[in-house]
Amino acid sequence: MFDLSAVLGVTGPVFFIMLLGYAAVKYGWVPANSTQAFSAFAVKFALPALLFKSISEMKVSEFFDGRYLTGYAVGSLLAFGGLFAVCVFLRRKNLSHSAMFAMGGSFSNNLMIGYPIVIQLFGAAAMTPLALTLMVENFIMFPLALILADIGRGDRSNPIAVFVASVAQVFKNPIILGILFGVLCSYLGIELLPEMKKVVDMFAVTVSGVALFAIGGLLVGVNFMSVFRDISFVMLTKLIVHPLMVALAFWWLIGLTNESALIAIVLASMPMFGIYPVIAQRYDLGPTCAAALVPTTVLSFVTLNVVIGLVFSVSG
């Protein structure tokens, strides 16, 4: 039976730490630019260490799940494609802006917000779906959005070159490197020296608090009312359409009672990733996408709790 107090016991501390990060920057308890350093530490050191540790300790056969990869990819592509079409044909946006809005509606913040929530809800079983989700986002969704956005800027002559450059950028991502090195060590049976294992462990345990605090601080000073009409489509897609499309894809593939399917739906319910405005800035949409990030993150406290309640109602 659905227990609201139990769900709030998981999501409440997550959003409280984000609120604390917001207040710390808002009232000058920490320097405003410090949150960028916290975010960089989480993304470039702590999270890669966590993923490496988790994946290297499991068998390769336990990591790859073709049905999961297909389900999450199909659901995310449906959400992306739907919003992209709305932006191009109904809102009359150019390809670059449409691609950036569609990315915001289909690319979750599964590192800084998703991880601490699913690990509390599902335990260690959530690590494999989380890693597979990150692979879908970084190897499919991210290059797709950048290719379309660059074509919209006039880079039409060689889309293959744009694709290669996007993929090359993905392989420079410390998160992806953490996953790939973890798979390699698992496959080859490589174990770290005890001293190095302690270093990885120390980085890994710092993830949740630092990442969530940084997200809260990054939300300070953003004005979203002036572009509400544009960002409302992104908010609706990210918080409702994306998890719904992922749920439909998994229902079609493996059924919604499968634990990995439930984890995927929860991950798809997260707000968009924290550096979304930074990427969009290249296409002159930085302030608008920052404005989308704020209310989506705030409203996700409500929608995420509803999704978690529904997920556990389905699972019995």
C-alpha cells in the first residue's frame, strides 16, 4: 500500500539539501561562484568514482540489458520527438532552439538528483539501470540534440562531422569514462590496489550531499516569468510526458512490474540536468533554459512524489 510518509522520507531530505544550497547562496553564506566548483567536483570526480566502483564490482553479464537500453531510449526519443515537433510546427521555433527545448524535455538530472533518490528506494539494484540510463542519454540523446542544433545554426554541409565531434565530446565525459573503465575492470577481472580502492570509496561517498547542495545554489537569481510560455512546454514534457513515454515503452517490452522498469520511470521523472543552460547558451538560449530549470526542479518535488507513489502502487 502506498505510504506517503515513506516517500517523503526519501524525497524530502533530497529537496531540503537543495533548499539549503539555495539559501546558502541567496543569503551569502557561501560565495555564489562556489556552487560551480561543487558541481564540477561532483560531476568530474565523485560521480565517476561511484559508477566505476559499482560497475567494476559486478559481472559484465549483469550490466548489459538490451531491453532496458531499448525501453529507455524509445521512451526518451518519443518525448524528444514530440516536443521537437511542437516547437518546429506549432511554436515556429528554429531547429537549434527546438532541439534545445526538446533536450530539456527528455534528458533527466539522474546524476545529482536521480541517484540519491533511486538508491534509497531500490538499493544497490538501482546502480545498473542508472548506468544504462546514463549511456542512453550520453550516447543517443546528447549527440542527437547537438546535431540538430548545429544543423539549425547553419552547419548543414557535413552532419557526419557534427556527429563525430559530438561522440568525441561524449568520450571526454568523466561519467562515461567511469562507466567504461568499470566495465573493462569487471570484464578483465582487474581489482584496484587497496590504497586506490580507498581513494575511490572516499570520493564515492561524497556524491549526494555535494551534488544536491550545488543544484540548489545554481537556482539562485533566475527569472522565469518573462519566458513562461516557452518553458511551460519544456516543463510539461519533462515532468509528465517523458516518464509517461518511458512507462509505455517498458510496458510494451517487459511489463511495468519489472523492477528495472520501475527504476526507469522514476529516473525519467527527474527534472532536467543542471548544466542544461550552459549547453543551451551556445545557441543563445542560456537564460531561457535556466528559467526552465528553476520551476521544473521546484515542481518536480510534487510530480516526483506522485510518480513514486504510482510506481510502488503498481509493484504492490
